[in-house]
Amino acid sequence: MAGLFGTDGVRGLANGLLTADLALGLAQATASVLGRGRSAEARRATGKRPVAVLARDPRVSGDFLGAAVAAGLASSGVDVLDAGVIPTPAAAYLIGSIDADFGVMISASHNPARDNGIKIFAYGGTKLPDEVEQRIEEALSEPNLLPTDGDVGRIRRFADAEDRYVLHLLQSLPHRLEGIHVVLDCAHGAAAGVSPETFRDAGATVTIIGNDPDGMNINDGVGSTHLDNLARAVLEAGADVGIAHDGDADRCLAVDARGNLIDGDQIMAILAVSMKERGLLARDTLVATVMSNLGLKIAMAENGISMLQTKVGDRYVLEAMNEGEYSLGGEQSGHVIMSQFATTGDGILTGLHLVAEMARTGKSIAELASVMTVYPQILINVSGVDRDLLHSDAVLAEAVREAEAELGETGRVLLRPSGTEPLVRVMVEAADQATADALAHRLADVARARLAI
């Protein structure tokens, strides 16, 4: 089953691609690989079994998939601590906090309820390298670990999982949130219990929407991919800021008091400037992807901050952060990683620190976001093309050079192949929307003609 893992675990239609049988097999294969890791072997040397944290978001298919994963792990001799419904970053934190050997999160993030996914975290709550994912795929076709008698694993409730995570979030804060009225959109997802509790405990006045998960309404017209309801709620409540999570709460986007979007680039700009002022921005560097707005790079340069850019995907941001020991990175979509406190994107952590900066400075979120000018940006997906020809077509390359010459220092062009579909993505930024639109459509037309299948 080569190619089972995508950019963020195994994801697909529940009971379509992602069946109970596959979940069971993946858990057994994971136990075979990670249950023999250095930490697990050290535990076995003391007569103990490997330990894994298991968690999920509230989508209904998480019940049977979670049961299958728990069965697969326990039948392979792994003790399972079932944390129930908690955010993905909470699961990652808890793995490191209790010194577990690995962990499994069942979630399809911002996807609709019909989908689900299995994310596997290594020791310390870190994402798996490609080679380890490949080893787990290979283990699916190998004999399973089948311990007997007292060597089989136990499944226990991780009773204080949420409390541990909330305390961790509160201890990370540089400033209390008194005096700030926040509207939280919990996407009917994993943040519904934790996020309101934490913001209130931190001192904020909290209004909540999207906090009534029923297993089927996750991300349904709410959350970080549907900000209209949040903007409306902020205006109706007269709140200072709105914070939106996605289904598993690893993202954070915001709206200001007038309902205007504050995207991931602007959030990173605010946090980077604050962290630099307080001496917390490692090497005065922010890590972002090539899709981040040109305005972010300009704003960072104006504030004495370098910007390292990676391929699209939070895993590549994480790799660069780990290699360079950087403290802040993320994506325009709202995956923001604060490595001092988290091993992955954490939407609640990000939202708390964003609001804490408002409280610390006495400035509105709009004032803080004004550190960055957002350049008009357009993204066009060109379908029905051979993406492998993208970087070898001379006519298209010349068209790109001409567009870049027209833009000069006032914009940029990026063409890249989709990693999962037969698409080429054409992105143009410019000083004005009309120029961005015109150049993007011109390049899309050339790509469509030159790369047609």
C-alpha cells in the first residue's frame, strides 16, 4: 500500500479509504516500528511495556477508528492512554509531557465530517520523518507483534489530559488577558471544551460560537475556513477580536473589531516583532513558506528580522525550525509553530499569545497587524496539465520572466505543481489587485496551452 501517508498522516473518507481494518493494521504496524524505538526498549529493560497516547476530534467516525487503533496497539503489547476528544497539539504536548513512546491522533483537521485521518507522532510529540512513515507502510505487510498472557497492552483513560494541557497553555502566557473581549469560533471541533476554558482562565471576556459538536457538524460553515460567522459575531458582541480554530485546533486565524481578516502571515508578523522586542526570537528569524505574502517579508526586513522560506507544508516549516533551532514559523493558513512551547502548530496557543500581545501593548489587533502591508494576491489552479513539465517548458519560463520584469520590486510570481493533484498553481502578488489578476490569468493561459495533457 505504497503512498498511504500524505503530507499530514493518513487521511480519507471514513469507511472508504479509512476503514476499521486499516486503522487496526496501521496501529499494529506502528507498534512494530515505534514500539521498538530507543525509548520503548529502555522502558522494556525495566520490565515495562511501551506507552502511547491516543486522542481524537469529535467526528462520529472517531469512535470506531479510535477503538480499532486502541485494539491494534494493545494487541501489540503497547499500553494505551486514551485522552478522548482533545486538540491535535494537546496530544503532541502530552506525549512529551508524560514521556510516552509515541502517540496517535484521529482527525481530518479542517475536512468535513465524512472524512477522517490518522496522525502518528514520535517520541517527544514530533511528526514522523518520511523514512519512518515508509517503514510503517512496509510493516503493514509484515507479521504483527502478538504478545500473550501479561505482555498484552492495557487501555486506560487519560483522565487529566485536558487539565494538563490547559495548565501548559496558561503557563506559557507572557501577559494576562483582562480587559479583552474575545469571540471564539471552535469549529464544532476539538477546541470546543479547551479553548473557552483557557481564555477565561487567562482573564479574557469570552463569547463562543461553533462550540456544540454533534459528531457531524465539525467545520460545517464554521471555523478557520468559514470566517463570515465569526466576523458577524464580533460585530454583534462589540468584541475586540475574534479567534477561529479548525476541527482539530492546530490552526488560528483572527478577525479585528470591524470583522476584517487577520491571516496567518499577519499573525506571524505580530508575534515575530513582539518576540524580537522581548529577546525571544531565535536568531531574529521567522520561518515561513514560499506562499507567504510578499508584505510579510518586507515587514520583517523593516523590523530587522530575517525570513527563511520553505516549501509549502507545515512539516517543512518544522524541519527548517528544528534544523536551525528557530523559535517561530508557520503558514498563511494559520498553522503557527512556537517551538518554545509546542512541537506542532497550536491554534489555541497562537490565539492566546496574539491576544496577550494586545493586552501587553494596549493596542488593537488592527493596530498590531498594521506592521505588515498585505499585497494583493491571486492564486489560480490550472487543471488538466502535466505538472512534471512545469519547470522544463521554455515558453512558460519566458512568460514568467516577462511578468517578473513588469512587477520589478513591487510583486512576485510563483508557479508550483500540486503535490496531490494534476494541477499547476499560479500565484501572483502585485501592488494592486488589477495587476495581480491580469498577470496571473495571462500566465495561467500560457500554462494551460503549454502543459496540456
